[in-house]
Amino acid sequence: MAAELKTRRISVILADDHPVVRDGLAAMVNQQADMEVVAEAGDGDEAIARYEQYRPDVLVLDLRMPKRDGVAVVQRVLELNPKARILIMTTYDGDEDIFQCLSQGAKGYLLKDAPRQEILSAIRAVSEDRPYTSTTVAAKALQRMGKPSLTQRELDVLQLVAEGRSNKDIARRLSITEGTAKTHVKAILTKLDAISRTEAVAVAHKRGLIHL
Amino acid sequence: MAAELKTRRISVILADDHPVVRDGLAAMVNQQADMEVVAEAGDGDEAIARYEQYRPDVLVLDLRMPKRDGVAVVQRVLELNPKARILIMTTYDGDEDIFQCLSQGAKGYLLKDAPRQEILSAIRAVSEDRPYTSTTVAAKALQRMGKPSLTQRELDVLQLVAEGRSNKDIARRLSITEGTAKTHVKAILTKLDAISRTEAVAVAHKRGLIHL
DNA sequence: AAGCTCCTCTCTCTAAAGAGTGATGCGGGT
DNA sequence: ACCCGCATCACTCTTTAGAGAGAGGAGCTT
């Protein structure tokens, strides 16, 4: 313990668009002897810039942020440094979000309603390059396994379906025929195991495939 | 300024299901000379219990919480003390949520991405029984004005529509005929100014009429 | 080159949704 | 007593959605 205090502290960057959340995390982290916050970011672009600037041990990242989506930030940061240690911390528990982040190389994923202790131990785990995922989140990630994933085109169509567009309207917007739009919608219904388009939207939202 | 320091501090209760957010708010509030956090709550029931126990000057309340919805908490607390000063602090900016809370008597409403200063001045305003609403939120509240509100039955139907149920299915679940279900759906479409049920769900979600 | 996925388009046919209109009965309020 | 909003049901008619079954071509992998 005393020996550990002499080692360099874990450097942390916090990226979250809510000042309140950053304050809360910063207070928690800086209270610990073995870690410190070296920078904060309020949006995706800033998160990447600060990461480049400080190269911290751990990047704590919210998923839904202005300017650049959390998943995109994960991708970009790992591109800059494949050994980056990223801990996702968000309120979104859709299996798609979780799957995307973890499969792209994030080291940890936990929810904002996690107790303080769990958050701190997650940061420590990730700082040592050990993956950390709470049991409930891990269960969701496993749920996602085996489920068919949608193609990009299907996601495009799904987005429009979620906005309440008709097949004809979707066809017009994507410059395809109504028949093709129907084909995509049909594929979506099959993959999401939904009977109607409205149910498909509900399922997709629950899974985090779309964000209304 | 020096005189103000001698007056009693503003007592605050924080109700939010995220420990991190509570920590952040608590740190911010306790750093101020003129206010202090006297209790915290992690769900709706607890918020009511703590309010009764401490009767604070201000209750800072998150809307989406376990056990009891924020709107229900507002209602109950104002029932216990019609002069209660409640500040809503949430991520949800649907006009229905805003309208519900403010029309029921909440003194303020702001979003979690608000800067620190705005949050603190909102607490001060509310503590003096002055209403505080950020301009963007106020604009939303005005949007809601004039728009027709749905009846309880229509909300029941809307909920099922949002889950992807068919008219026939909805009729079965509510023990009414399919024709009646159609009538309700039609009324919903008219009131929400939507062409299809899927669009109605999108609009309803945006407005905060339903929470998927 | 063969195999693969994905996007595209074209049929038919049935079921469901939505527009339009009207009507009954219940309950609350003036 | 009267009015009015609400929930309930009924009827017709048009449009849209969705099931089913192919099929061609672009692009990528092995």
C-alpha cells in the first residue's frame, strides 16, 4: 500500500457533456490517492484532442455526446493509439452500444447508476489493462451474440422508418424504388424478429440500434 | 455579501438515481457559502421520505427515477406542502414533461448539461420562491401551449402502439373492439398531427408523452 | 473462377391501417 | 334540463404494409 503510493498516479481524462457529471467524477477520482484527473472534455472532438494532448492512462467516456458520437471517439482514439485504455460510462444499456464499444476495443463498460466503489475499481482495472464489465452489462453483451446484425443500408432505412416515414417516402429519400424499400424493411423485420415496423422501431430502440 | 453569510444557509435535498450526479451536485452546492446539502435520495420514494424528514428549502429532482416517476414525486410533495420549492433537473427536454412539472407547481426546470453557474443561480432563485426556467426550456413549454392533450385512454392506446401492437392486439388487451381501438388511434394521429402510427410514436417520444 | 453478401428491382396476394362519417350512452358541469 | 367531452361501437372505402418467391449485378474473398 505504502509502496503503491510512491508509484505514478493513474492519469484520467473525463469526457462527458454534463458538467455536473464531470464534477462528480472528478471529485471522486481526485479524492483517491492513486489517481488524478488531468483533463476534461465536453464533447467528442474535445475528447480526442485532450487524449492526444495528455495520453492518459484511462479515458472515461460518455457515449452520447455532441459533435462526435462515443463509438466514433472509441474508434478514432484506438486508431491513434491501439493500446489506449478506454472505459465507457453511460446511461445507455442497449446491447448494440455495448457490443460495438467492446468489440472495437474499449476495455470497460459501466452504467452511470453504478455505485462509487464500482466506478473506482473499474478505472483501476482498466488502467492495468484488465477488462472490466459489470455483470449486467456483460449479460447484455452476450445477448447480442448470435443475433444477426443489420447492414448499413438497412440501418439507413430503419432510421427513416423510426421517423415515421412510409415506404414510398423512404424510397424517394434514398433514391430507390418502393419495392426495394419494402425488401429492406422486410429484412429488418426478420432480423429484429418483429411483426410490424412499429415493433421493429421499439426493438431497435431497446437494443440501441437507433437513438431517437 | 458579508451580511448574507450570516443568514441561514439554503438547505437542499438532491434526488437522482446516479451517485455520480449526486456527488457532482453536492460538491458544487457545498462549496457555496450560502447553501448546503442536507440529504440525498436515489429514488422517488426516498425523495419523498427525505423531503418530509428535512423539509428543505429546495428539492432538486431528477425526472426519471426508479420506483416513482419524477412527476409523481412533484405531485406528492406539493400535496404534503403546497409551498414546496422544487427544481427539476433532468436530461429530458420533451415539452410534455416540462409542461407537466411546471403546471403542477415545480418552481424551476433545467437540463443537466447546464453550466455550473446556471445550476447554482437556479437553486438560489427557487429558494427565494422565484421561478427559474432556462430560455430553451421556456421555449419548449410555450410550444406545448395550444397543442391538444391526449385523454388517458388515448395514452393507454398510444403506449401499446409504441410497443408495436396491432389494432387487433390493442383491442384485445384493453377489452374493446378493434373499431374502438381504431377510433382512438385516429384521434391520436389527429392530435399529434401524424400521418402514420409510427410517426405518431416518433412525435410522442419527442414530446415526452411516452418513454420507451 | 467460384462463392459470398449486399443492393437492387419485379411480381402476386392477403392483411392491416387509415380516411370519412355517424351514432349511442355515460358522466360532469352550468 | 341541457350541453359537452369521452368512450364505445359500426359501416364503407382507399391506401399501405407485409408475406412469399425470385432474380440480376456489383464487389469482395478465397
